Amino acid sequence: MNLRNIVIVLSHPEESRNVGAVCRAMANNGIKTLRIVGEKSDFDEERVRILAIHAAYIWENAEFFGSITEATKDCSIAAGTTRRRGKKRGKLLLPEEFAKEVEQFSENGKIAVVFGNERTGLTESELDECTMGVTIPSDEGFASLNLSHAVQIVSYQLFRTQSRQSNGIVPVTLERLSRTVGTIADDLEKIGFFKVAGRDDMERFWRDILSRAGLSEGEAAYIEQTFNKAAGLAGKNRTLIDSAYEAVPENSVDFDVLRKNQTGIV
């Protein structure tokens, strides 16, 4: 595990002391990159430093962003921490499972772990900005964890996972991956895949799957070329069939049957 490529993202934390405690938890586990969704002016620096103690340098180097998407755009994976399961969220990994899952990607790409507000955690819309989910089991009678404790647990598992060998692949960032996902959705739309709705869900599906695959730049480009060619061929076939239909006298042949039997296009 390359801890230099691990990014801890706090989305709208409310308590300055919690931010300080997060800095200390990160330092305990060799993680130094902190990004916060919010304004630096929202926090009491003195209170941050009280709990950060000798890890105040992490706070001093923290970066601030307007959204999770902005904070993670240079990362290859953005993992949202949550205890809530959803139909569209897929499998939630335990911290130790997550550490093993992303180990190889951390060698050449940044991995973001996103933590929500102390009171509410990550909202549904914030989780939609992430590409995978991580959950920390706790007693149902008191399931909510302190923010810094949650960061400590996940960071510790990342710290304990040691890299054996890099695969040499540099995974694309989420910002770059969004272009590939957009290409896929555009091409599917060209061939009439979407009826009225469904594009957003489809884009989320491809983004989540492809981010976990750790695509290289060459692989991302190849996927784009594949979908572009498929859409082009579908459009060409549609044009040829429509031209043939117009060239034949009306009622001479049942083209609806012909189109279905020979091309599968209805």
C-alpha cells in the first residue's frame, strides 16, 4: 500500500476538534493528505490544533473544495463510508476488504476515502459522487461512530496492508474516467438504448464498475473506440434498412418482418 496516495476527504465536518482528531488518526497511520469539502473559515484553528497536537501539519496542508467530485477528481477511486445500504450502492466492503481491494491501485493512482458529516454521515447524493462503499460494523443499539474513530479504523487497515508488487499500471483519474462514461452513454443514446430515463443510472453503473477495474489510459481509449464503432455500425445499418424500405414499392413486402428476422431491429 502506497500511503502517499491515500486521500482522506471530510465532507462538511461540523466540529473543529473532530478535524484535529482526524489529523492525529491519519498521522498514526502514515497518511498525510487531507481534503475538506467546505470553507477553511468555518473552523476554529485553535480548537483543531488542540486535538491534532503534533499532527497539526496535516491541517496546515489541508485543501478545501466545493464538492466531493471536485475533491476526488484526480483520484482513481472514491470510497464513501456509510452504514446505510441502498439498491444502487452495490456491495459495501469491510475496511479490511477495502484495503485489499485498492492495494494495487494505490501504487500509481490516488485513492480517496470519503467521510460524511458527524450527525448525518454521507447523504444519498454525496454517496452518488463516490464509486464504491465501505462500512464499519457496529452495534445496532449505538451504531454511530465518532468521525475520528471511523477515520482511525479505515486508516489502520490501509496502513496494515503492505504492497507486495506493483503491476505498473497507472489508473486513470475519475475526471478522465467521466469522459469514457460519457462516451458510453452518448453512444448508447444514439442507438436508442434509453427510452425516456435511465441515463443517469447507467452512467453511475459504468463509472462504479470501471473505477474498480483500474483502467489505464490505453484501456479507457479502447473502450471509447469500441462503443463509438458499435454506435456507428448501428447507425449505418439503420440507414441501409431505411433506404431499402423507401426503394421498394409500397405493399410489395412486409419490411417489419424482414427487419426483425434479418437484423433484430424493430
